[in-house]
Amino acid sequence: MAKNKGSRIIVVLECTECRSNEEKRSAGVSRYSTTKNRRNSPGRLELKKYCRYCNKHVFHKETK
């Protein structure tokens, strides 16, 4: 039996500084996966997480 489409979905968060910075420590983009409730937060999710390529805590935004 198939379940209905739930309100929680899996989203991917990507580092904002790694995408824009050409001269960084190493090649790569930090990504995290998490879930969000689409009814409570319909907009793009933005969290401050640790980026191992930038070596600091930076904002990670939800990708499409």
C-alpha cells in the first residue's frame, strides 16, 4: 500500500561561500541533507552549518 504524499520532504543544503569563492582552500562544495515541513516553511531553508572546505561556520541555503 502506497502512502500519501507527506508534509515532510528531504532537502539539500549547499554552502553559499564555496559557490562564490574561486580562491578557497580546496576544490569542493559542502552539502548537507535534512528534512523540512513544507506546510510550516514553504520558503527556502537557510541554516548556519560547518563547512569543511571553508573551515568555518557559514550559511547553507536550500537548493532546487
